[in-house]
Amino acid sequence: MRWVNRHVRRNNSILLGAVPILLLVLLYLFLAAQRHAANPMDKILPLPNSMAQGMATLMFQADQLSGQFVFWVDTMASLQRLGLGLGIATFTALVVGLVLGVLPPVRATFGPLVTGIAVIPPIALLPILFIALGLGETAKVALIVIGIAPVMVRDIAAHVAALPTEQIIKAQTLGASSWQIMIRVALPQAMPRLIQTVRLSLGPAWVFLISAEAIASDIGLGYRIFLVRRYLSMDVIIPYVAWIALLAIIMDVALAKLSKRAFPWAHGANH
């Protein structure tokens, strides 16, 4: 049987997916053990016990100056910024994407502008945002929105514009207005695509969040990573990076399950 025809069961797929991760962990442990055998004070590849001690301090011991548990405060601050940015970007993508996709004159007028904004590197706008909006939370959230919203708008608009013409004609035959076509025909079919677009935007959103926190912040996961790097504290940096990856995976899996549960028809036989 050709490999293209081989289908993996769910339990087996989980096992197969865990193999590369396990191999990477074993490779790291092997390299870390070698470095510490040559230099017990090595900080580049810390051993698991060193990382556990460093994280235990941040997770379960209150900071002497602020009295806060640093790890959890950093996590909540970053998730709040990320959630707000994703929420605004998602709402913008849905509304603007529907309008651009359903109404050709609007698409012809504003489509080039959206495309132009989408191709601008968002990080290049960071100094402008900090100058215009200050160093507070607004600039950080704005960077996430500007970074992912235009791409999401383009994707939703293209998806809606590609809907079968027969659906639009049938709706008009039944007396539907442009507004009704947008709400009754385009919106239900755009929702699964919107969730997929949000999933694809999670990675860039985290990048923009970490970048903003690293430059101008006094709390957050990105701030902490760039704060301790000056001390070569890899025993903190590596767990923080792993924690960010875990949070992103949890969010991605939750969105995938939401899409399959809310819109099973959009997943066909894969549901």
C-alpha cells in the first residue's frame, strides 16, 4: 500500500506525534549532560533539576519587592494582552472581511489599502506606536492587532468572495438584500474559516506580543525572558519558552475542537 493511502488512527497519531518531541528532549539531555561533565558550572544547557529550582522560585515564592508570584503574574499579563489583541483583530477581520468579500465596489476601493498594510512588517511600526500611543498597554495591544488583523481580513475577504455565485443569485431571487446576503449566506460560511485564520495567527500574535514586552514593559513573559538573558539564566528562559509553546498549543487545540463542535459540516469526513 502506498504511503499516501495510509491513514493513522487517532491513538497512533498521538503516539507518533510524541516520538519527535521525545527524541528532542533526549537529545537535549544528552548534550546538557556532556556539557556539565566538562564544566559543572555551564549555564548554556541547564539540567532539569536546575530549571526546576529556578522555576519553583518564580512560581511559588513571592517576590521580595512586589510581593507577587512572578511567573503567574507574567502569565496573566501576557494572556490579557494577547487575548485583547486577538479579540479586536478577530472582530475586525470578521466585519471588514465580510464587507470586502460581499461588496465588490468596496473591495475594489479598499482592497489595495488592506493589502498595503498587510505587507508592512509590523515590528517596523513599533517605534511609531510607542511614540504615538506611549509605552503603556495600548501600544502593545495595537501591535498585535496591526500585525495580524490585515492578514486575517484578506483571508476572510478572499474566502467570502470565492463563495459560489449560485448561492448569491438564489438569495437575490428570494428577495435578499446585500445586508441579508452578508448575514444569512456569507457569515455562516465565514465562521469556520475565521477560526482557522485565528489558529494560523496565533504564532505571529505571540511574536508581536513578546517583541512589545521585551522593548517596553515591566511585566510579562517576554519581559522576563529578556530581563534574565543578561544573566545567562537559561534555567528560566527555556522553561518560559516551553510554557509559551504549551499555551499556544492549548489555544490551538481549543480552537480546533470549537470549530469541529460548532461547525461539523465544515470538516466533512474528517470530523
